Amino acid sequence: MEDYKHLEATMLHTIVSYVRLFLPIFYAIGAWKFGDWRHWKKYYPTILFIISVDFFISIIMYRYPLWTFRKSFFNPNHTIFDFIVAFTFFAPIVLIFLSRYPYKSMWYKQVLYISAWVIFEVFIEAMIFSAKLITYHNGWNFWWSSVVWVFLFFGVRLHHTRPLWAWLVCFVCTAFLIIYFHIPITKFR
């Protein structure tokens, strides 16, 4: 029974490693097919916003990580994979998300749209977590990551129409993370 569980865990790890390899390709194809490439300059500032926020958080958590991407065949270390996420996941996600956003719909349809994206990304993270390709540390857990996905999509939407408000919310959320998770920013060099 023990060998079966180990084999099952190894297979899941391998399968999700390949899924993690193909996700950038999946997102690129999705962006090519569903993204509004004619007006990509309209979405470019928000793409830079989300990449900047990701790098900002990575710098703050460098010595005190809340999550870590584990090394795998396609991922030599956490920092390299964080770059991969920033450029091959976030850029296409923002392009597709904003291109298809139901701006003129009732508020509840907009909430449903954001919720669908959050559920999809939480499902992807659940697969990666269950395969042990991401680990959580210092009080962080899967549920906190799920909340971050909610804030990410609301933040992307907010930045697209009100960028200064999005930056303000980003800094307030970052301050909350620093305080709540006791991130020792006074020990940075």
C-alpha cells in the first residue's frame, strides 16, 4: 500500500510538472486566439503593473518566503520560475482577461466573470500544490493564495480603469502582508 501511494504521488508530480511546462504554451495560444491584439497597447500598462507587483512581492519575500516553487526538470529554481510566471503566465492572462471583460454588463455579470477566472487559477494552483511543486511557508497556505487570486483579478480590472487606485490597493495589501506575516523588512540590506 505504501509503495502504491508513493507511485501515485510520483506520477502526479510528473504529470503536473508537464502541465506546468505546457501552461505557458496554453496561455500563449489562448492570448493569440482570444486576446485583443489590435489594441494590445491599451492593456500593456496593466500587464506591466501585474509583472511589477509580482517582482515587488518577490523582492520583499526573498529571504522570508511565503511560498516557494520547487525545483523540477523544467524549473531549475524558484527565481527562474517566478520570471517564467511573470512573463509567460501573467502577460497572456491579463490580455485575455481584459480583452473579454464584460465592461458594459451588470455588476453581477462582472463578478461572475472575475469569479470564473479565480476558480480556474485556483484549480491550477491546487494541482501544482497537490503535486508538491509549490510549498507554503511562514503561515501562508493554499487559502491565502486563493485570496490573492481574487485580489489579482480585481486589481487587474481596477488598474485598467483607475491605475492610481490599483497602486494604492496594492500598497495597502502589501503592508497588510508585511505586518500580518511578520515579514522582517528591517533586516533587508
